[in-house]
Amino acid sequence: MDWSWIALASSVASLLVGGYLYLWVRRQENPSARMHEISHAIETGATAYMRRLYMALACVAAVVGILVLLGFGIKVAGAYLFGSLCSALAGFFGMSVALRANSRTAWAAQRGLPAAFAVAFYGGGVMGMSVVGMALLGMSALYILFRDPQIVLGFSFGASSLALLAKAGGGIYTKTADIGADLVGKVELSIPEDDPRNPAVIADNVGDNVGDVAGMGADIFDSYVASVVAVMILGASLFAGKLEYVALPLMLAAAGIWASLFGMVLMRIGVRENPGRALNMGTVITCVIFAGLALGVIRLMGINPGAFYATLAGLVVGVVIGFTSDVFTSEQWGIVQRTAEASKTGPAINILTGFSYGLISILPSIVGICLATLVSWYAAQHFGLPGVYGVSLSAVGMLAVTGMVVSADAYGPIVDNAKGIAEQSGLSREVIDTADRLDAAGNTAKAITKGFAIAAAGLTVLALFAAYAETVDLQALDLLHPHVIVGIFLGAVMPPLFSALTILSVSRNAFAMVNEVRRQFREIPGLLEGLAKPDYARCVDIAAQGALKELILPGTLALVTPVAVALLFGREALGGLLAGSIFTGLIFALFMANSGGLWDNAKKYIEAGSCGGEGSEAHKAAVVGDTVGDPFKDTAGPSLNTLIAVMSLVAVLIAPLLVGRSLLGS
Amino acid sequence: MDWSWIALASSVASLLVGGYLYLWVRRQENPSARMHEISHAIETGATAYMRRLYMALACVAAVVGILVLLGFGIKVAGAYLFGSLCSALAGFFGMSVALRANSRTAWAAQRGLPAAFAVAFYGGGVMGMSVVGMALLGMSALYILFRDPQIVLGFSFGASSLALLAKAGGGIYTKTADIGADLVGKVELSIPEDDPRNPAVIADNVGDNVGDVAGMGADIFDSYVASVVAVMILGASLFAGKLEYVALPLMLAAAGIWASLFGMVLMRIGVRENPGRALNMGTVITCVIFAGLALGVIRLMGINPGAFYATLAGLVVGVVIGFTSDVFTSEQWGIVQRTAEASKTGPAINILTGFSYGLISILPSIVGICLATLVSWYAAQHFGLPGVYGVSLSAVGMLAVTGMVVSADAYGPIVDNAKGIAEQSGLSREVIDTADRLDAAGNTAKAITKGFAIAAAGLTVLALFAAYAETVDLQALDLLHPHVIVGIFLGAVMPPLFSALTILSVSRNAFAMVNEVRRQFREIPGLLEGLAKPDYARCVDIAAQGALKELILPGTLALVTPVAVALLFGREALGGLLAGSIFTGLIFALFMANSGGLWDNAKKYIEAGSCGGEGSEAHKAAVVGDTVGDPFKDTAGPSLNTLIAVMSLVAVLIAPLLVGRSLLGS
């Protein structure tokens, strides 16, 4: 029985549902001319940025594609381009619908919470279903055509290099616009957030879409594909001839798609009371259904039951990590409250407190990843499977529910935009309150997704490391050999270096943006009084140009370093490089995502009336923390997943060429 | 020929010179009653803290000593206590003289720069000579008595566990006092730094001594001993019967002592022009002399010449790393100036810029450590020595000039205190300017020492790792095994966790201090007008009590984690724990030391008149950065060296017991 056709069929089903939701959202009413105008401005800005981004990506894809062609032949190069294309298409679908769903959600909010929730969530669902649909479509089609995991690896590399640019570029864009809009608007002129007089407001709204929708989609697309490919490569190498162990991850992904579809259908119950709870319940239901389907799939395919427990370990730990990251970042818990309290002593103590709790927040997620590793390894071994295969499967188990997780995540920026549009177009207080409640639920979903994405990336890169080690036949790393020491040190330095470069890009870019906004308020007469319109397009342009220019150095570093280390110091050193980058990459990613969320919510907690409330000294201190945390959580932190995935994929890709070659000997 | 007697004789010479300098400093004039009073207050506070610290250390030493006795017998336990005692004595001598040299330096400053420089530098020299003297005395005496490196290892463990408490405790103390004094004094009441009306001012001055003199001394004592012991253990294991390879590190340390003595004698030339340059020239001269002596020693002992090149590699890289850390932290270079420039956009951008450059500053030092590793490995191998022996020797080469480096470093807090005393006792503007010039030179020396100490600790823990691997016969780490993955992950989390705990301790403690200072200004009538005296002792008490109480959790973590991981997951996992802690430990230590220095000097650059000067918005923003950087550079950052050294020493110590034992199997 050829299982991969079932995977292909499931991916088509996913895309059909996505297409249906897309049409459904477009059919929703949007009669307000004012709202249409704002929405159109955001759309124009986003489309302009996406056009630039895709042009830049096309250049990168052409250059890297030629290198891949020369090194690995036409099939892998074709798969590489196909991977970039599929990821770009998924991002494009998701963003187009998000750009249309925002004003429609705002309009629907006049009919109450459930109606607005449906528009926003189904809008997000387009992103969720396109990501898993395009990813599984590409992988299963390539596997059916060539029956060679190495070619599917080319697909994964394509998706991953696109994700690096989309995620880091989107992150720089969104924070440039956000900081630029806030520093002049809120701080200097004391006009509200999302005020239409602020020239950077459209760039800011565009940023939410390109950073959070397109960027996050590309990021999870990348981890999702990489985890499946790693298991395929390990399966082909460890179980010679038993093709069901190669097809298993494709089938688990298919099971995840069906579970997400059922989860979406069952979710709307209870929305009226609490949209956040509905989103969480949707995730839990999806997980339960997925566990049942996975058990069925593994039985049907006649696969060792150890595979089921390994998958389950990843699934459970992924959900638990997602929810615990809530403890560090939600204002319902003591940590955010204590950070808010510390703000009373000024900005320095706010920074120090958030910084420290951010560092502590690493611990639970790392312990979770360790548990998933231990349990999946021993579960696999107990039933006679190789332990590494179990660990790799746990990554697939964690990522199988991606369809649901991405849907819930893409919901966030839609309701965030909807709230902004409702405010800018002067809808009633009641409608804005509804939008606010939807937005609060979105923030929680976003925090959970970030923890989930980082943990999943962690297990995925461990799986890729295993695939690399298997391919170059690396049994163990000799940590006393200087080449390995050099490899680990350089690998460990990469994530902090990459973070520093992207953060500096944001401050450089934000500086240019602040100057432009100040210039417009100075030179356009009547702007502050609301009598003249600002030049939105100029701000959108500054954010977009800067973001792409700033990507050149970090992007090149990510692609070139693994190759250079392999050429100079050999395959053991490259193994060290991967190991080093994985460990510090996860640590910095978790630290930055959580501390950023923590500062953000400490500020919101004060704004809600605690510790002196808005305008107090504590609030000013918390705003400083929030601004520091912004590029942590939305630029540097989330790009690190992709950085370590790209480096690992480059390593696995060049692995077959490496055996016994290096300048200084291995 | 028994070389270890020469080492013992050199250590005695070092202590004699230290003793002579001690008496010389005490003989200097100090006739001013006002200065005597201030100096006496600092001395009383410091002595009170040291008494508390040594009491706490005695308890820890008793508990750990009993455990060592039960596990390793009476000889190792005795060596453990002896190690704690020698390190404590070195710290005690160094601090007593520093506490006397400060007012004498201020008085001598009336006779001009060279006279004051001599008092301060010879005062620092007592610390430098006691550290190397006590360390080499202990090691060579134990080696002559027992001829067993494992017993010298006990000595090293004793020194190291004392250093952890002295360094982290001193770091918490000093920053509690500093932040407490600044937040109320400078920020709220706008009275100058070091103003005698501020109740926390004496605690602040005490902090400079207990943190920077006693803490840094214990820290480098620890690395110095550990690097020598690691080479002794490797030498005994790799060169069966060739005892000169075991004695070599002792002889190199002896050569370093003589080089430092010559360097100190030759240094005073050119002081009148530029004290900073004189300090640097002293270091360079010491290094050149040491290189010559090391070559002679290695020839005389009939040792393979590869050992010389390995030693030289460490020495050169150590000096280069020390000086390059200057580029990131000195206001003469673009990075500090750009951070100051960024402060104009507010505190958040100041923080983000300093944070990013701090992360980038990791790179040169890590590249330096990689180069030292590569060169010393290949130099050793080229001449037929085992590569790991070469790498371990490079650590000794780097640390051999410790006598000189610690002298230059201990000079810093003496002149810092002297400046404070000159201001508080109302000496003339000219004298204060002289003290200021001396102080500026001290800051550069301090930055260089920090870079040097971290790099040296890096190579030392690599050497300890090699000694561990040699003892438990660990050829390579299987990074695909879950126990190793768990070990590395937990190891990698330890340094950020430890940093977070110590920083939180500082903010908790500083909060208590701020409340006390506010209370005194509120309740003591006439204090602000200078009519009444504040209760200095109460502030000293708060800082001291808090610092020691806060140490319990991080200290226990450092000692217990290696043992727990070894018991649960076996020797491979413990190897992983060490590797993980070494890599992230160095990264966080470098990041924190350099970003802290960077923020500090960006503030000073603005205070010197750039970017709007004192009182401008940019200055306020830079003060926030400086306050954030304070616990980075003086509490968390410098404690991380000691953390990884303690964990590595625990591992080497328990290594012989580990072979083949663990709960989950290895």
C-alpha cells in the first residue's frame, strides 16, 4: 500500500478548506467607506512590502539555486525553488486574507462577539490550512515523484531560507514602524496609538501583518517541513527497505491536518463567553483527536507501537510548554505583576527584573525539551526502535497540530488590526470593547504559539542534527579535539551575534523613521490638527527598504558559516557548530520571546490601573521596558529558530559531500 | 632534580615582597583626622562584612569539608580546608592594605601624581603578590608532601568554593550599595556621588573593596590554581613516570612570579605623563620577561619545546583579548560614542544599543580562545606532545602573569576610594584632579583584567574538562544520546539561571537599601543640610546580610547540580553538563562584563560634555543604561567564571568515583 498518496490527498483537502474559508471571508460585508479606505491603505503598504520582499527573495533564490544546482544537480535545485515557492504562496494566501479579514471583523463586531470571532478565526484558518496544505503537498508530491528524501530535503532548504528572510525582514519592518510610531506619536506628541494623524500608523499596521502573519507562517512552515524531512532521512537510513518508516511522518502530518479541521469545526462552542478559552479548547481538542488518529495510522501501517509513544511525548510536551510560557508572560500571574511593581523604582529596575525573569523562563521549556527527548528515546527503545528515530518523531508529534496552532496565531494580528480600524473609523465604544476582548484573546494565543514554535524548532533541529550525524557517520563528538571546540564556540556565538545584528538594524531603522515622522509633523501644515493627511507611503517605504538592506549581513552569515567551517575544519567541526548553535539558539530564543512578552504585559497591567496607572512614573518606566522588549520578542527572538534551522539544513544538505574532506583535516 | 622546591622558594619570595610592600604602605603618612575618620568608617564596614563572610564560609567549609572527608579521605579534606584558608588569607591581606592605602594615596596626591601612584600601585601589589604567593605556596607544599595531583585538586576545590561565595557575595554587596546610594542620592535628592550626607556612601565605598579587591582576588586565585592543577593531573596521566611534566606548571607559575616582580620594579618610569600607559607597559614588560624565563625553565627541565610554544600562545592571546575588550568599553572608541549618541533617543534605545554591542563583543574573545586552542594544540602535536596537554598549558601561560595583572587591578579600587576620600574631606581641586587621573587609569586596567580573567577562566575550564575526560576515560561525547543532550541542556541553562538569581538578589536588596536611605533622610533631622550624621552602619548591615542570604540558592545549585546529574545520568551526561556550562558561561560572562563597561563609559562620555552633557535627556537615558549594566559587570558577569570553575572542579573531584555508576545507566 502506498501511503504517500493519502498524505497528498489530505494536503489537497487542506488547501480546499483554506480556499473555501478564503472565499467565505471575502463574501463578508464591508460597506463602510472609511474602513475600506484604512484597510486599503494597509493593503497597499503590505503589498508594496511583499513585492519588494519577493523580489529580494527571487534574487537570493536565483543565486542560491545556482549553487545548489552546481552542487547537487537539477532535481534538488528544482525542489529548492519549489520549496521557496510553496512557502511564499502559503504566506501570500494567508496575508491576503488577513488584510481583508481585519475590516470585515471590525464591521462584524457591530453584530456581536461571535460573528466577529468567526470572521477573524476563519481568516486565520486560511493561513493555518495553507501552511500545512502547501507544505504537505510539496513534500508528498516530491516523494511520490522521486522516492528520495534527499530531494525532499532540497524542498525544506528552500522553505527555510525563505523563512529566514521573511521572519527576520518582517521582524525588522514591524518593529521599525512600531517604535517609530510610538516614540513620536505617543511619547512626544501624546496622541493615541493607531491615531490616523500619525504618518507611521499605516506602516505599523502593515508591520503586524508582514511580521506576525507572513513571518510566523513562514517560520512554522519551515519547522514543520524540516521535522518531517529529518524523520524521512533517518527512516531511510535506519530501516533499509522498510519504506513505511519513511512515509510515517507524512502520514502523521496528514493525521494532524484532519485533527485540525475537526478542531476548527468543533471550536465555536462557548465563544460568546470567552474567546481565549475557545481558542485554547480548540487546541486541546485538536490534540486529542490527533492522538487518536496517530494511533490508528501507526496500527494500520503496521509500524512498531514505540513510534506512537514517541509522537505522543512530543505532542504533550509541546502543549505544556506553550501553556507554561503563559505563566511568565501573562498579567494574571505573579511574575508580570512583580515586574510592574519593580517599575515604581524606575526604568533600570524594570529592565533588570524583566531581564532576570526572562532568563529564568528558559528553564521550564528546556526541562520540557529534555523530558520529550528522554521519554521518546526510551519509549522507542523499549519497543525495539532506534532511540534517535523516537526523538525525531517527537518533533513531528509536536508540530502535527500546526494547522490549528497557526490558525489561532494568525487570528491575533487580524483582531489587532480590526481594533485599530474600529478606533480609526470612529465606531461606537461598545464595538471597540468587543474588538478589545477579541484582541486580548489573540495576545494569549500569540504567546502560546511562540513558546510552542521555539520548542518545536528545538526538537526539529535535534532531529536534523541526528540526520546529519547519520549521513556523515558521526558517532560521537570528540570535545577534546580543537576543531570541535572551535566549531562549538563559533556555533554558540552565532545566535547572540545574529540577535545583535537584527536589533541594531531595528534601532538604526527606527531612528530614520523617527526623523521622517518628525519631519512630516514639522513640514505638513495642519497635520497635528487633523486638517491634512500624512504621507503614509513614505514611512512604509523607509521600513521596507531598511528591513531588506539590513538582512544582507545576517543572512549571508547563516548560509556561509556552516560551509566555511566544514571546508576549514571538517565534518566533526560542523557537527560542533550545529550543536553550539542549537543550545545557545534555544536559550536566546526563549529568553527574548519571554522577556519581551513579560515587559509588554507589565506595561499593560499598569495601564489597566495598577501601580499608579497610565501616566505615572511606573508607567513611564514600563514603557521603556516594553520598547526594549519589542525587538526582542518580535525581531531577534523569533528569527533564531529559523537561523538554527537554516544552518542545520545547510549542514544536512552538504553532508554527503563532506566525508573525508577539509583543509585542515578532520 | 626536584623542581618543586624552586616553586616553593619562589612563592615564599613573593610573600616576602608582599609583606615588605604591606609595611611600606603602612609607613606612609596619613595625618589628616578627617581622612582618617572616613577611612576608618570604610575599614569598619569592610571588616564587619568580611567577618560575616568568613563566618558563612567557615560554615560552608565545615559542611562541604565533611562531605569531602567522607568521599575522599582525610588528605583531600585537609587540602580542601587549606585551599579555602590560603585564598581567604590572600584576600584578607589584599583588603587590609587596600583599606589603608586609600587615604594614604589621597594624602600623597598632594605631593603629586608619581607619589600617589606609588602608594596606590604598591598597595595593589600586596594583593597581587599575596594571591600568587599563597596559591603557589599551597600547591607546591602539598605536592612536595604527597606527590599526588589529586590532593592538590582538593586545594583547588577549596579555593574555588570560597571564590564563588566571595565573588558573588561581594558582587551583590557592592551593587546593592551602589544602586541604593545613587537612586536616592543622585537621582532623587541631586546630591553628588560620594557625598558624606548619603547614609549609603560608606557601604558603597566598602563595596568597592569587598567586590573588586577581595572578590576579584579570590576569582583569579581560583583560576590560577585550577589551571595549574589541570595540567598536573593531565601530566600525571599522559606521561607516566616523567614527573617533570607534572612539575612544569608549578615552575611556570614560579617564572611568572619573578617576571611580575621585575615588571613592578621596572614600571614606575613614565608615570608622571600617563599612569594608564605605565600600567599597560608594566604588563607588557612582565609578559616579555615571562616568555624568556619560561623558555629557560623548559630548556633546563629538559622538556619538549612544544610546551614552550603552547605556553606562549596562551600568553599572547590573553594579553590581546585584554586589550581588545578595551575597544568595546573605552570612550576613546566609536562603540561607546555611538551608544552615547543613541541615548539621545531615550533610555530604551540606549539599552538596545549597548545590549547589541555587548553581544557582538563576545566574538573577538571567543575567536581569541579558539586561536589559543588551535595554536597550542598544533604546536604541541608538532613536537610530539599530546594536543590536550598543549591546550592546558596555554591556560597556565595566560595566567602566569597573574601577579602583575592582579596588582594593576587592585590599584583600581584603591584610587577610586582615594578619589572619594579626597572629595569627602575637602582637599583642593588640584588634588582631586590628580586623584581623577589616577582613577581613569584604574578603570582601563579593570576592564582589561576582566577580559583577561574571563578568557583565562575559559582556557582553564577547557583544561579541567580535559582532566575530567582523561580521568573517567571519556573519548568523545555521543550527542545523539538523550543523557548527553539532557546534560548539555542543563549545563547551558546554569549560567543564565545563576545570572538571573544574582541580579534579582541585587534588585531585591537595593530595594531594601533605597527604603532605608529614604527613611534616614526622612527621620534624621538636619541630615540633608549636613547638620547631622547618617547611620552608616545600618546600610552596611543591610548590604552584608542580604548578600550572604541571597547566596544560598545559587551556591547550592553550583555544588549540587554536577553531583545530581552524575548520579542520575552518568559520566557522559556530566561531561555534557560541563561542556554546556562552559560554552554559555563564557558567552554570558563576556556579554555582561563588556556591556556593563560600555554603558558605564557611555555615561561618563556624556558627563564629559558630549551629546548634551550632564543633566541632558541623553544623560538621563545613559544613567538608566549604567544602572542596568552595574549588576551585569560587577555581580553576575564576573561570578560566572567561578561558577563554571566550581562545577568543573566538582566533576574532576568526583570523577574517580563515577566509572560505571548511575541510576539510569550511562
